[in-house]
Amino acid sequence: MDAELDGRIGRLKWNCTILDHSSGRSAEEWEFGADLLIHVQFNGQHLHYDKGVLVQAKKLEIDELIGRREHERLKEQCEHMLEHTSESFVWIYSKAGMRCAPARSIEGSPDRDLNDLAVWTSYRFFWELFRCPIGDDQIVSPYPEDLRPRFIAEIAGNEGGD
């Protein structure tokens, strides 16, 4: 899959990095919540862009529900991805093919039927990524070390006059 997700067509270039799944707190998947970091760069005469997305992939057949524990883990992975970019996605793959959902949809839903939430085909996902509507322009390389949270803030309020 990694070889298929790296390539060039004319002025469009894309790279994919499979994040390190080694165990321990330093593993890239643990840090970013993602399996893949996809970076796309286009330098045309009238259009230029440099952007990327994070992807977490899950195997789930069409008529299956994700297990409760795995669903909670996936929601945490989505939360980690969303700390880095709102342009985060979940790919649900099966023998029948692949479907895609925004990580925000998965993270915020109690629905364990991920196939209901994954409304895009893989074709639609890549169509939108390459033609421009999706992707974070702050992701400027396919290297995880270049991907860090941009803003971390905690806003707290309490009842009272102080």
C-alpha cells in the first residue's frame, strides 16, 4: 500500500508515510493516533498547494459492528489525530472495499456501525484530496517529526465572581 500511495502525475506529487507502530509511548501511532500521514504537493501554472491528512485505518466487514473496547480506542485515536489537524480521517476497509469518514464524525458518535458513518468511497476521498477541498495546508511534509500540535490551550470557567 505504501508504494501505491507514493507517486507523481504531471505536476501532482504525493507521498505517504506509514507511522511507526512499535510499542511504547514513543511510537508515532500512539502520539498521532494515525496509521498514515499523506502529503500532497501540486505546482501548476495557476494553482499551487502543499497539504496533508492523517488517516487511521480499521478492518471491519460490511455487516459487522466494531467492538466496544476497540470503538473507545478508535475514538481516542481520532481525538489524538484531531489534536494535530482537523483534516483527519478513518478508512474502513473490508473484502468489499474501502469507505472513508472524517475523524470528527467517528470521535463524536456513539454509533458502532462505522459503515454508516463512512459515506465516502476511496475514489471520492482521493478526488477531494487531489482537487483541493480537503487537506491541511500546515502539513508540509510526509515526515511525522514535522507534524506537531499547533495550538494547545485549556479554557476553564467556574461559577462565582472571581
